[in-house]
Amino acid sequence: MIDGFQHLPGYLPPDRQREWLLLVQAVLVKAPFYRPSMPKSGRPFSILMSNCGDLGWVSDKVGGYRYQPMHPETGEPWPRMPQAFLDLWSKVAGFAAPPQACLINLYTSGTKMGSHVDADEAEMNAPVVSVSLGDEAVFHVGGHRRGDPKARVILRSGDVAVLGGAARRAYHGIDRIVPGSSDLLDGGGRLNLTFRRVTVL
Ligand code: MD6
Ligand code: FE
């Protein structure tokens, strides 16, 4: 496994997972899920996204991958990041400044996320912290080249993963989710939250 990848299984116990789910649902009332699309081709993503925090990650055909302070469809600023989210970052990120962006991804059965490097942030010294809620996902993490060998890790509800150090620039993605593996979300599916620093202080 590449240096700087940390998996913290069961970091959030079931009762805290339910609290986090309520916090996410409150964010989604103000900032509903939207479907991003690929730069240039305009091909729609299979997953839905929203954000909270000062900046949100968005993508569409014309503007491409970017961070912006408002929702692409409502034009409203992203909702504030709940204190519990900031607290988790403080405990696991090992980075003095708070996260600026919390990207919320929704996976339903049959959706995935292709292998990619998170590289839209100017600040590459801060880790990316991920929290999974709901159905299990088969996550892969490789090296700095797309073709490097990949390790596979099951991310379960309540798990935290940290991509720091060399792993911050590693290819990673979601091969598939495992339908019916959690009953946290009504109707199944998986929520993933990723926390990031975007700008250099
Ligand atoms: C996901 N995660 O778990 C997708 N990126 O649904 C990511 O793309 C990711 O988990 C950077 C760091 C950690 C991650
Ligand atoms: Fe990523």
C-alpha cells in the first residue's frame, strides 16, 4: 500500500453515523443533489453531488472541474460545514487549518467513480479525509501512475480514510458498491463525504 494512506475502520459508531446522516440531510435541504457532467464531453456522472463549506467542487461541460462558493443550480452559497465535521478533520487530518470544502457524493446501485487523482486543489500538502455512510464500497488505491498496481479496500459505513503524503497524489476510485450491505440509508445507497483544503494559506 502506498505511503500516507490510512484506513480507520468503524471510526464512527452506529449512533454517530445516524447523527452524521441527519447533518447531511439538513445540508441537502438547502443544497440539493445535482448531477455533474464531464468537461468537454458533457457526459453525465453516475453519482449525484452536493457540498457544504466555503467552497464546493463542481463539474460541467463548459466550466470543467473547479471549486466555487455557490451551488451550480440554485446559485446559493453552500451551507456551513457542521461543527462535527470540523471536529473530525481536527482529529484525523494532522493539518492545522480547517477544511474549506466538503464534497458529498451519493452512490446508488450500479454507480462507481473512475480512477482519478484529486488535483483541483492548490493546497496539495493537506490530506483529503473521507467518511463513508451506508452501503459498502470497493475502493482502490494505486500509485502515481494510472497503470501502477492497485490495492483494494472495502469502505464500510462509519469508516474514515485519509489520503496524505504520497497517497495524496495517488490514483484511486470506487469500483462498485455492495447493494443491501447497510440499512443506514432508507432505500440503500452510499454517501461519501470528502474534506479538503483548496487554497494555500
Ligand atoms: C468515494 N472518494 O469514496 C470517493 N478522494 O466515494 C474519493 O474520491 C476520495 O475517498 C480523495 C481522498 C479520499 C477519497
Ligand atoms: Fe478522490
